[in-house]
Amino acid sequence: MALEITDANFQELVMNSNKPVVVDFWAEWCGPCRMVGPIIEEIHKEYDGKAVIGKVNVDLNPGVASQFGIRNIPTILFIKNGEIVDKQVGAAPKNLFTSKLDAML
């Protein structure tokens, strides 16, 4: 299962990571988030050891969501060396996510 990223562990798991990070901002009530969720889980398995794949529940972790100005969900951030290098707002096919991640590896 993808890492559960929270306001408390975001700095450690995401900003201080020496690997590329994919962060899925989502909520339980969000229909498109439920479409993206299984894709994020597949990517988590496929890129195990090569990248950090995690999810932030915006309802439970408003600090991180507001820090990055997340207004629409799902929003997926692609972060390398503590910098956002790419972003996807809304549901998209798996190959779009993997191509953005591959570009960071």
C-alpha cells in the first residue's frame, strides 16, 4: 500500500527524500480520487525501491494541502530533491503518471 503521508511526516518522507516522490492528494468522498487510487497503488508496487509513492488525505491533513495550494483533487505532485517538478490535476491514465515519474528517475 502507498505510504500514508501526513502533515506530521511530510517533511521527512517527501521533502527530505533522496528518491523521486509522487504524492496523491485525495479525499474519501472524491469520485475521481477513487479512479486514481488503484493506479497509485500499482505504481507504488512497480517502483518499489526506486521512488516514494504516497497519499495525503486532504480532509485529515489540511496543512500540507494548503502549503501547496491544493484546491482541486485529485492532485498528484511529482517532487524531486524537495522541488515540485511536475503536477497532474484530475484523473488521468496510468501511462501519464509513469512517464512523468520515469522522467525524474
